Amino acid sequence: MLVISEAKNLGPVSGPNRQRDLCTFCTISLDQEEVFRTKVFDKSVSPFYGEDFYFEIPRPFLCLSFYVYAKSVFQRDLPVGKVSIRKDDLCKYSGKEHWLSLQPVDPNSEVQGKVHLEMRLNEVITENGPAGQHLLVRIIECQGLPLISGQNCDPYATVSLVGPARSDQKKTKVKKKTSNPHFEETFFFEVTRSSSYSRKSNFQVEEEDIEKLEIKVDLWNNANLAQDVFLGETRVPVKVLRNDHIHKAWYLLQPKGNGSKSKSDDLGSLRLKLTYIEDTVLPSACYTPLCNLLLKSPDVKPISASAAHILGDICRERYEVVLPMVRLLLHHNRFVPFVSAVAALELDNTQEANTIFRGNSLATRCIDDMMKIVGKNYLTVTLKPVIDEICESYKTCEIDPIKLKEGDNVEVNKENLQGYVQKVFSSITQSSSSCPPLMCDVFRSLRHLACKRFSADPHVQYSAVSSFVFLRFFAVAVLSPHSFQLRSHHPEPEISRTLTLISKTIQTLGSWGSLSKKLSSFKETYMYDFFKSFQEDKCIEKVKKFLDEISSNVSKESSGLEDAVVLKEGEVHKRGQGKKRLGKKNFKKRWLRVTNRELSYHKHKGKEAICTINVKDIQAVEKLDESAFNRKNMFQVVHSEKILYVQAGNCVEASEWLEVLGQVTRCNEGRLTTFHPSNYTGGAWQCCKSQSNNAPGCKPCTTIMLASLQLDIDCDRETERIFSLLSSNNTKLQDMEDACASMAVYQGPQREQEEYSKFTIQEPKETFQTLKQLRNIMEELQRQHNIRNDTTAQYGSLDNPIVGKTS
């Protein structure tokens, strides 16, 4: 997760009045690939961006960078400065806020990638004796060169032998449209020459010459008519070949050392908060014991002695601990029995019906995370259309007399707000047919448990459910649509205020209780007066009906044909499908749009669709090999007519498109089991060389798991994350073991000791046994990690390239 909070004292930026009229935005890049950008902040040298981004990193990278740009209307946006953090240093910054100074953006320093070299020092022998030494330099290949303007580059390399009085340069051929070029070119250089060919003594290389010579390899992008773009360099001293006459290794490309040296203090600073988690995932068999122990948790009596409950108990201060456990239980269909047992334990310790599920307990945290995972599409279908309308219509809704602006009409504002609240409330209360079955199962269980615990209270069956679905799900999503992927950016301050007022009202309308209790929940008089206007509409009956439908066996009536809801849209490059006999199959910019009903592409946003594909006709959505069209971040949509080839703007966008399209098509009856990871050209599939255009795929399609939940979960990764969390809380595990041992041995009256109160221990012997199992499993997993860490990649290999000398 990344939070870009604000910048301060930005500048200087060239141009008249640039400092005074500075409009800036910030971008996030993996190496040189932009993956996100903030909104533009107008006319301030100390802008407050206030945006957060959560994303999985779908590929290897070396550096995470943040660029601040000054927005320009008539020319290219001007870079103000950047903050770059190497991957190895991310853990130093993780979890805390930092003010980081902006550094200058120098084109010669914007590099990435690796180059594979082979160098050899050969002695030349003639009939007259040693004639000198020649240097052989073989450029084998490069990997991970940057994209240029979003496309693969046209790279070439120059190889130079550089010394105090010489600079011999040679050049490779240009490789077209690739970030991983294979050059396989060899160059020869004369290093030394014998001073006397007639001398019969053995030739000796002068040490001072070798010390001063170095091999310099530069990578460039061939820009044809424009100036070639520098991609990186590496320098290798020739002296490394004195003891090793053949040297073959990977080198990390470096920036030029002669870039601009302007003071970073003059450029301002950026306040960032990032949370970076990296786990080394072992083979699946290593995780089987821990996974099985966690999955047995719902069957353990009492539930507090289970491994999953112990995990939540020792890490109760860390919110992120619940998510991998929830995902693992969801994947194996064990979530409902586990959360039911945990909720029952919490209810046993709850004394009053009106306080159920109010705290930040293990049960509430599990259900919160479950709703965010399982209910993502439900939120989109239910709230996104009305949230989009609110954010794009800009109607004023302020009803607080203190915050009213000059010229505002409070009655008009109240009417606007009332209209929005009615739309949001109606969207929610009419959405029961879209509520995911698993959420309904959880709500049904909560309702049953609450009735059993407080049988004398007729309202508790509703408050148990409304405390989650209204207070912790819909109201929170309305308040912060960006956090639930309902909007791409945080809303403007005025819109954010409108959403806050709507969220407060929805919370109160959805809460279960008497009218007097609901009105007393408002501290503000203006909200008290505003809420009273909703009682005439019989909101309580609508809420009751909605809660009945999502938490009992009452049949859920569909409102008919669902409206099309936009799940994702954005600009892509699409390859022509060749529908016309003479039509060109080139790449063009198009606006791609996917709803719950259809996939379409348009010439521009808002224009009529050029092509529409029913999502039910989509047979597969898979990644495409870069070699197919020499383009990165490509995926294919296989449907009944043609294959649609699409290039996303960056690796994160490509991953999001695959996820959304995969979710919306996962239950399709005609889905393929295999696909071709490359294209059909020259009369054959380039991946398997099959000559039939209709040949079945040569690679299995992405595994379809939990179709009803529409989830893809990597269980090994989730279990590794749990292991890491347990390991970081090893001291608390030991404390819990000691507490169990003490309670089991002590036979006197139960005493409330401080170390016992930290944990939930109902049966010390059962809990102790689970703890011992956990410890044994953790020791074995740590041993496997130690074995893996001992086999580090050799220095100079592809995975551990040499950091060469810079100029």
C-alpha cells in the first residue's frame, strides 16, 4: 500500500510565472514503467495529494519511484523531481511516514535492465613471435530494458575500449520492438602491441596499460529521426581478465555519472507512507502441515484452542494478520463454520443485546475482510452507478449552517442531499438478489446465534446483521469509494463532504432501533432535523425486508434484468481483428469498457461502441507472450468469433484487466481448458508450431477455483504470510505456552493473572497441544527457508547481476 500525502516547497520549474501558477501531479513507477498517477493539484508549491494506492506487484523490479510533474497545457509535462527507492531498501521505509527530498530528473539517470557479456583476452602469435593481445567482447543479450512512450524500444549497443589516449567504439545492429534483445555479436579490439617483433623473449603485458583500460557498453534506443535515447551503461575494467582470461557474466545497467548535479534541497520534498511486504514462497508440500492445522480450526473444541484463533489472539494489534487467514479459509470453504464458532464465543461474553459486534474483535475483523473480498462485485453493481452520479454532477449538498458558502440555499441543498440519500438507500434495499450467497450464509448464522443468545429481544436478529452490512460495508464504501475501487481517485473536498453526509444518514437508516435512539445518535442539530424527514417513507419496513432477504430462508426476488454496471474502463492499444478481407491488423488506441453484461471498445470515451462482445460468449481471458507482437503487458480475450488482442498501459493495469474479465466470465459454460500463449501467423501458431488455426491450445487455462465466489487465491502465498506473522510474534507464542502450562499445573481457584488476560484460554491443555504443533511446524518451515537462503544466486548470474562501474 502506498500513501502519497503531500509535497512542499516545490520548484524551481522553468518558464514564466511557473512558480506562482504551478499545477502538479505525482506518478508512481516500477523501474521506468508508470503504474499510477494522482489527480492534478492546482496552483500550489505545497500541494496536498492525499491519495492511497494498494496493488500487487505483478513482475520483478529494481526500483520504486515517485515523480512530481508540473502540468503543461501546450507542451510536455515538466518533471519537478523524483524520489527513488531501491527494492532492497523498501523495508527500511515500510510502515512509517517519511519526508523525502526530491532529486533531479536527469534523462541519463533514468535506466533499467541487465546486459549479458562475454569477454576474452587473447594473445596474438605470429611467425615472428608474440605480436600483442586482442580483446574479444561478445554482446549476448539484454533483459528488462525500459518501455519508450509505452512501447517496446528499438535497442542497439555500442562497445568501446576506453583508455587515457584511446576510445575505440563499435556498434551492434538495431533490434526492433523488444525489451529483451538477443544481439549475439562479437567485437575485437587491439589491447597491446609488442615493442619488438624480433625479440625472442616472451611477451609481457605492461601492468600500467591494463590498469587504465576498460570496456564500456552503452545501450541506446534508436529513435530514427529524433535523438537516440540513452538506456544505460556498464563499465568493466580490462584488468579483471588478467587472472580469468574468459569472463562471462550479467551486468546491471547503470546511469551516466555526468548528469545534472542540482541541489535536491531546491526541488522540495514529498511525504510518503508505504507498506511493502515480500514473502519467499516455498514448494507447496512445505506448507501442507500448517495449512491442514489451520483448516482443522472450525472443528476444534473450544474454538479458542484452534490454530486460527491463536493466530488472531497473539496478533490482535495487527489488522493485516486476519486477511491471509480469511482468504485461506474461503478457498477451502471453511470460513462459515469458523466465523460462526468465533462469533458464538464473542456472544457468550457479551452482556447486552445492544452492544453485540461493536468492538474490533476477531469475529468482526474476519467478517469485515470477507465482505471486502466476496462483496467487491456486489458493491460495484449496487453503488457504483449512484456514486458516479454524485461525483460527476457536482450538486451542492451542505446543510451545516456554519459551513454554508455565500449564496448557498440550504433548502435546495437539503433537497439535493435527500435525493442522493434516497437513491443510495433504494439501491441498497433493492439489492438482495445480488448479495453473494456466502455473505447470506454468514448473516444467517449471525442472526441465528444472536437470537439464541438474547432470545427475549425481538430486534437482535436484525441488529446482528445490520451492524455489518450497513455500518461496516455500505456506509464505509459510500464514505470512501476509492478504497473499494468504486472510483479511481479520491473525490474532491466538496464531493467528499456530500458522501460523508450520505454515509452518516445511511448508517442511521440501516441501524436497528427505536426512532428516539436513532435521532439521539446525531450530535448535530442539522442532521437531527434532516433525518426526521425520512421517517414518513417507512424506511424501517424496507430495511427489515432487506435484512430478512439476505439473512434468512426468505426467497430473494430479482428486480428483473440487471442494469449494465461498468466494472472497469480505460485506454488500451487493441490489435485489429481483421474482420475485413483487406483490413489492416495494426494496433490502435481504443477505449475498452467491461460491464457485467458486455465487453466493448470505442474510438474514444463516450463514443458509440465499435465492437461489442457478450461476456457470456467469452471462452478465455489469458496473458499473451511478449514475443507474439514484441509488446509488453498484453492479454487476449478468446470469444466465439475472433481473438481480441489487447495491450494495457502498464503491468498493474494488465493484471487488473485480467482479474476483472476473469471474474465476470468465470461461470461461463463454454470456457476453454487450454489456450495458445502466442499468436497465429505465417500459417502456424508461434507457441506450438501447430499449422491448424483451429488447433486446441497448448497450455492449460488459468485454474478456475470457487466459481460461486469468483476468487483466485494462492494458498501457498497466504500460508507463507501466516508463517511470517507467527514468526514475528514468536515471543507471544512462548508467553501463551507458559500461561497454558501454568494454568494446567495450578489446581487452586482460578485467578485473574496479568499474563492470562492477554489471551483467550478456555482449555489450557488443548491450547498447549495446538501451540506445540504450531511450533514444530514453524521450526520445519524455518529450516526449509534456511536451506533456500544458503543457495543464493551466484554473483554475475541473471538473478544476481554485477553492479558495474559508472562514469
